[in-house]
Amino acid sequence: MASKKGNRIVIKLKSSESGHTYTTQKNRKNDSSRIELRRYDPILRRHVMYKETK
């Protein structure tokens, strides 16, 4: 049996100010564009913008 391709995919979020990355999931049906989140950067020890990368 072939498995169905799901709506949720694993994405990488890269910091806009350092090289740190997070991995998370997003629903490709609800969020078709690239997402940007404000997350904690442990290298800089403060919150910065993280952008989705390929």
C-alpha cells in the first residue's frame, strides 16, 4: 500500500542574526507561504526573528 502524503511537513527556522536553527512542523494547507516567528536565540541570549528556510 502507498502511504498518503500528509499536510504537515518538517521545516527549519533560521535565526536572522546568528547561525542557530530550530526545527518545527507546519501545516502546508493552512500556511502555504514562508513563516516568520520570534523565538529565543541561545547564542545571543535574546529573542530574534526566525525565518523559514528550505
